Amino acid sequence: MRTFYHFVMTYRGKVNPDDESKLADWMYKDHSFPKQSRSYEEISRYLEWNTPFASALQVFDRLWEKYEAEYE
């Protein structure tokens, strides 16, 4: 199973960025992001303390649902 980070990297680099790609680009640039994690709690806590934009937690929740649907 891929990590959440690797799943989200498929959203990176859009010409016309949306919230999902903004979060993916930010995660890529943040060297402290827990890239090896598969834990909702760990990633959610990290984003609560280091949120890159106002709706990042909502975007994370949507992406997490897609991640779970694809890998569980």
C-alpha cells in the first residue's frame, strides 16, 4: 500500500491549481511533512499545526476518503 504522501503526489503540478494540487504542492515542498505515514491521525495533527491555507484540513479529509477507497 502506498503512503498517503505518494497518493497525493498524483495531484501535483496542475497548470490551473485547485485546492487538491495546492495541498500536494505544499506537501512536496514541506520537508518536515510525515511522508512515510499511513496514519490519518498523524497527518491530521501535522496539518492542524502547520496548515498551509484555510481549507487545507477539509481538502485533506476529501483526499483521505479517496485514498482509503483506493487502497483499502
